[in-house]
Amino acid sequence: MELRNNGLLEKHVVDVLKEKKLTITTAESCTGGMISSRIVNVPGASAVLKQAYVTYCDEAKHTVLGVKKETLEKYYAVSSQTACEMAEGGAKAAGADVCVSVTGVAGPDTEDGKPVGCVFIGCFYNGNVTVKEYSFKGNRMEIRSQAADEALKLVLNVVK
């Protein structure tokens, strides 16, 4: 799989958020800041991006984003429940209108019984969270890149 990013997706996200006068934050785990980096690549992104969180370990998900310890113990980090709480917590912590969250297994090893490529993406907006589960193929970088693409697409679908 060839990685290609022409920057149009993140530009569209920034343009839509500006048009709607909305702010966004990111709460990333397996993408490690990739989504916020792509948003920041767009000139004028400072008008919409409030904060970017990379919460790679469970402790950070709990202390920074407020993911409940019970959620992490019962459902683990890679789950729809955790993605939901990350999105809610990120929006609250940053005071943003929108928060996109990503948690998943980029590989090469499985995690808590979840296969490589299993990724949950959440998007908080207007008091609701939409979470989607994905099963990506490829190497670690390809999985992370696909997750970032789908996260940006989810933001567009949720705020439109």
C-alpha cells in the first residue's frame, strides 16, 4: 500500500470548522499526533485547533482525558468505550466544540486480544459521541496513516 496525502482532506476539515465557527482538539493514542500534525499543516489552522493530546499509555488516558479506570480495566484501551471517553474528555479538557479520538493496535503485535489493525475512532460534537471500529491492513505506518485519514473523514461526517 502506497501512502499518499495531498493535504486536501485536512484542508477541508479546517475550512468546514472555520465556516461553522467550531474549534477542535485531538485525543490520539496509536496515531501519536499524526492527526493534529496534519491539521497544523493547513495555513490558518490556529483558528480552529485548540489543543492536541497524545495519550499513549493508560495512565495518560485517565489523568489527562478522564477515561475511567474501570473502563480501561473492563474494556481495555483499545475499545469503543475508551474511544468514547477519550473524545468526551478531550473536548472537555480543551474546551473545544469537537474532539476526535483514536485508539488502536498499529502492530506489529496484538494487544489485549485485539488484532493488529483494529482501531476505534471517536468524534465528540454537540454533546454526542460517534464511535466507529475499523480493521486496517498494512504495516505500522500504513495503519496509522489510514486511521488518521478516517479520523478526519469522521470529523467531516459528524459536523456537517
